[in-house]
Amino acid sequence: MNPLRQLAELGQSLWVDNLQRSYITKGTLKKFIDEDGLKGLTSNPTIFQKAVSGSEDYQDLFDGAKGQGINGNDLYEKLAVRDVQGAADILAPVYQATKSQDGYASLEVSPRLALNTEGTLEEARRLWKTLDRPNVMIKVPGTVPGLPAFEQLTAEGINVNVTLLFSQERYKAIAEAYVSGLEKFAASGGDVSRVASVASFFISRIDAAVDKEIEKKLKAGATPEQQKMLEALSGKVAIANAKLAYRTFKQVFSGARWEALAKKGAKVQRVLWASTSTKSPKLRDVLYVEELIGKDTVNTMPPATIDAFRDHGKVRPSLEEDLPGAEATMRQLEAAGISMKSVTDQLSTDGIRLFEESFDQLLSAVGEKLGKK
């Protein structure tokens, strides 16, 4: 059996971390759904930037916009909305078959609004209205200013994909904000059963950042014992961090408070594993899929990781294995003099910056295609 399809048997949904026009026009997305059991799709500014720069898929929009006085930002939004709507329409049967559990396509608010609560709210509401599909999610960064925006959007019945989550503490705050938002929506007479959300918890970037810190410490000089401890941590921290975040997920979505919402039809906010392609050649290319399989989770994979897992992925209920070992890994990290808080804070800052840079490159590419500099 296709290993990708086996994921569903253990409660995990396969999404693809990619979107370009050809996915819709050439049947790529439909093929993923039919052959691999794909259940959703994520996009971000980097993905759109590569799609616009690396293909002729959008030439019809560029040709139609020339001489119309439309700027790059507005044209980008037009092409992004068209693609996400198209993806959502192809995923609609999945949405219906899973009773709105799956079948979602995501569109991100501008990365320039990552630290602007009101700006995020305004753009998220506008994009939700413009997309006009029940099976879309608006991506909002899980920054400190993004948290109240997310809670308010949930309270308004808007589906949100909270992105750029790295720390267990920030994840817990987001999960609790979802519960609070649903409670407010229910209190206002809203139907909580039609609200869906995922929390995008990043994986490979954690190990890449920790490995840099390990290298610094090794170069600075370490005793044989310290060297052994540091080298043993390489490639282990991201999975340990994710497993402990999932333990928090199970705690938040249980007990009397959650049960009161569940009785009204509320869905848990699933953890979505993002950044699941391995960055280090020393690691198995499907490591971040194989080790994070569990109920009520999503793994959004880039196409290359989907291909690799289809070819040689091994499926087992791995996510709750050896939690004491995960705790020990995090303790060893601190004992080695590497602060997880410093790592995740920096990754959050870098994540915003990288998406802003991609967004600027995207707008530049759109402008060039329009014949503007």
C-alpha cells in the first residue's frame, strides 16, 4: 500500500506545501488527491515567488494587466486569490467527504503585517471575504501581536492557519487562544462546528539552528565529554520539541472546558508539522514524517518529500513514543549551554524576515513581468 495513504489510518492528514497555477490547470493537485490521499494545501510568499519567477503560468494575468494601471501588490493578490480559490474548488470533495475536517487551501496575510495586530485583522477579514470559500484558511503568523488577531478571527468564525510556531510556550498560547476564540464565537450565537484551524509548528529549521549552535561550541573548544554530548544532540531536538508540543495539544484539547465546546461540534485545532524536508544530508530524507505520525495531526510536505515518502517511507504511530527521551533531550540541550528560548526567538524573527524578503522578491518579479521595474 502507498505509505502516504497509510498515514490516514493513524489519524494524520497529508497536505502539500506548494501551489502554482499548473497544480490546478494540469491536474497535479487532483492526481495527488486521487493517488496519494492528499487532503489539503499550504502556500506562502516564498512558494508564490518561486511559482511566478520560475514559470509562465501567470502570463495571461500579466498580459491583461499591462496598461491598466494595476500595481504589483494588487496583481499578486489577484493571482494568489485565483490559485487558492482554484485549489479550494479541487479540494471541495475532500472537504465534503471528511465533513469539513480536511480539504483546505491556505493564503497568507502580508508578512509586513506580522507585528501589526489591527493590520492583520483587517487583511485577514478582507481575504476571507474575497476568497469566499468555506474550505480556505487565512494564514496568520503566531507572533505576539498575531495571537490576539488569531483569537479575534476565530471569534468571528474565520478559519485560520497559525504559522511560524517554533516554541512549545508559543504553541500553548495559540492553542488556548483558539479555545477562547471558539467560546466567544459560541457565545455570540455562532456555529462552532464550521470553524477549523491548524497550528503550523516548524520542524527542520529547529535542527538546522541547533546544529549551528553545536558547531560554534565545538569550534570554541570542548572537552571530549562535552563534544560527545553536543554531537549526540544533532538531529534530535526538533522531533523532541514537536513531541512535547503534541503532549500540550492533548492537554489543551481535553477536560471540561474543551468538552463543552466539543458537545457543540467544535473541532480540535490540529497541529500541522511544517518545514518537514530535512536540511542536513546526514539525516534520513523522510525523518520528519516518520517520527511525527499521530492522531489529529497534519504533515504538509513539499513535493520532493511526498515523492520520497511514497517511495520508501515507513509508517508507525511514532509521535508519542519515548516522551521521557524527548524531555531528556531538551534538558541535555540546556545543560550543553544552548538556550532553546534563544533558538526559537531567533527563528521567529528570522522567519518573518525571510517571508518579507520573499514577498519583496515576489512583488519585484510581478513588477518585472508587468514590464515595470
